[in-house]
Amino acid sequence: MTAEQVRLMINGHAVDAPIGASVAAAIAMLDVHVRRSPSGERRAPLCGMGVCFECRVRIDGIAQQRACMVEAREGMQVRTDD
């Protein structure tokens, strides 16, 4: 990790992301999908600007957060449905 990065935890895995990156960008650095549809299909961010709600995750215990709209912060705990 460099001075220009933050470390967050995604599903228990440490991820170093550039300062200013979204949580969705940090998730993209791992081989995980964000959530599953009601039928079990894996879903991932689609619009990247908070309109589609496909990137919903749990951040620091708060559910239904749009990962594309939240800046990654040091020590953040993120859970996806993957």
C-alpha cells in the first residue's frame, strides 16, 4: 500500500484502492460479483452513476449502499452478496 491508497476489507479480503476511488472500483479489483438477482443470477454494477442500483452492498453494517456512489475509505468493511 502506498500513501496514495486506502485499504478496505471486501468480504474479508484486504483491497488497496487509490484515494478517491469508489467502492465499486475497489470491488472490481477482486473476482467477486456485487449481488445476486432473486433468481440467483450474479449481478454487477451497470451504470456507474447511482441510477441502476445494481451495485448495492453492505458498508460498515449499513445495507443497500450504492457502491458506485461511495468513496472508498481506510478501514471500511464491505460485504457483497457473492
